[in-house]
Amino acid sequence: MNISEEYKDIAERAVSTGIQAALGVTAGMSLANIDMDAMALVATVFISAAASVVKSGVAQKLVGDDTASLVTLKRDPKTGRFMSTKKKKG
């Protein structure tokens, strides 16, 4: 199965967002001493990951730099690596 780089980028962001949401909700519940059932936790993680997918898809169409980021990054044409946009002191 051949998955395009754009879809891999979106999937990676969605999984990362889901894990972060699960950790954040779990830690928050522990700190606030609040109980949450497993289905509410799963729903929270799913909604967070789905929002990430929607944002990433919109960003790919709006920014158009082959990433799922809302930030436009410049690439070095020789290496393909992202370049710093900071001005050098001289």
C-alpha cells in the first residue's frame, strides 16, 4: 500500500494529537480528582484527533507547501530541508 506523504503527515499529527489529548485529560482528571468513564475519554481523544485531521487538511489547501502546517516554511532547493527564516546578524 502506497500512502502519500501528505496523508502520512496528517496521520502522524492526528495520532500525536490523540495521544496528547489522552495524556492531558488523564493528568487533569488526576490533579482535579475527577472521575471520567472510559467512553468519555475515548470520545475526547477521537474529537481531538478528528479536529487535527480537519485542520491539517485545510492547512494543506490554504498554505500549499506540502505540509499540514498553517505556517509556511521555506525549503533549501538543494537539500529539501527547511531553512531558518531568521535574519543573520552581520
